[in-house]
Amino acid sequence: MAIVEEEPSLAAFLGTVNVGDVLTGTVAEMTRSGTTVLLDAFSRAPVGIIGALDLSWRSFGRSAADILEVGGRVSAEVIAVDLGKRRVRLSRSATENPQLWAYLKALRPGQRLSGTVAAIESFGIFVDLDDGPGHPVFPGVGFITMPELSWNRFEDPFEVVSLGERITCEVIVFDTHNGEARLSLRATQPDPFQQFARRAHVGQILHGPVTKVMLFGVFVRVADGVEGLIHLSELTAPTPEPSGDEIQIGDEVTVIIIEIDTLRRRLTLSRRSSGKNH
């Protein structure tokens, strides 16, 4: 009689799986939250799970049923081993686009990359990287969100970059869900807040225009690329305003620094302590 080797226990199996391994299996179930996979290496239970966002970089606007079917074969790369939930988290995108996945996975935070601005959208900037492969969906594998575009306040991204412009950015992270290198353009430039903080001090009196009026207070620009908040409780000057008019955008005001938070890049100001109205 032939001796059949017993399959290892789930705990033992999970102990052999490493991030980066490529596993194959059969689709067991498809839901909105993800696709479960009965792995060839462990057939007792469908412990493989492909999240909805890890199914395919071509899956935008498509359901799992448009890409896979129950009983179908699938190959995916391990992106995490969840010992608590006894699951192996997989990415089918990795094996669907192996060249792009390998390129993005090799990037390191802080690494500088150059490329060309390929598209300017309301939600961010796509960058066609010089040494990067093409993307199956987007015009470039590099992507800059609006906050990472510039240290200075801007209303329109065209104020900062132009289509076709050559730029150099720093890598922030590999966005595995979209197959993008998240980049920062502002990281390649000196942070005006940190430069300001090195020469400013609590109690210092400054002057500047109001840039934004909110329900909780107003923002004042006290240096190029540096704005501080006057909270509502610190807004009323020690003496009444002669005209009684409310503060408006563009008004020049005198303020005093009451806090400099370099970690969170926050500057807190006051008019109550400045001793001046204008």
C-alpha cells in the first residue's frame, strides 16, 4: 500500500509562507470584500485571500466576477501572512504585471526619481518616470497627491507644474492597490516652515495678510510658504475695532506667536496678545 503524506497543519503551513512567495490555487468564493483561494499547498481550507483592491490594476469599475470565476485557477504573490486571522493575503496584480510590480517593489522611501509630468488632474499629478515601465491603466507609474506638490498654498496645480515638464521627486511609498510610486515634489525643496521655525520664537510680533477665514479662526501668512492660525478665542484684539468690521481675506493684521510646533508644522498666533489692532 502506498503511503500518503499527511498535509501539514495550518499553523505549520503558515510558518513556511513568506512575503514575496508566489502561490497558486483555485478560486473558492468571490465577495465584495475579497476573493478566497484554496491554495495548492494547503487544500484543507481556503486560507488565501485576495482583497478587492489587490485583484487587478485593471479592475477599476469592474467586479471580481468580471475577472475571475469560482473554480478558476489563479496565481498571486504573498503580501502578508496574517497569523491572527489565519490567512495568507495575496496580490494577483503582482503576477498580472510582474515587471511593473518588481520595479515598484525595489523602490525605497527617500529615493529620488526623475520623469515627465504626463497628466495633471484635480486629484493629483501623474509622472512618466524615466526608468519605469508603462502602467496598464494610468499615464505614468509615478503619482503626486496635491499636498505633496508644494510647501506653498496654491489653488490650481498648474501654478506649480506644467504638462510635459521635467521634474525630480522623492519616493514616499509603493501603492500596491493602484500600482503606483507615490511621490513628493515638495520633499526635494527646503521646507519653509522649518526654516522659519529656526529663526522665530514665541512672543515674536509679526505682520501679514489674512489668507483664509474659517468658523474656528483665520489663517495669516507671516512668511513665504508659512501660515499660522489665529484661533477664534485669540482673534479679538485688546481694544475694540474702530470700524466694527469683521476680518476679511487680504486684511493686514499684527499678531504674536504663541506656539511653534515643528513636528506637525503648525504655527499658532494671537491678536489678543499683540497689543495692536492693525
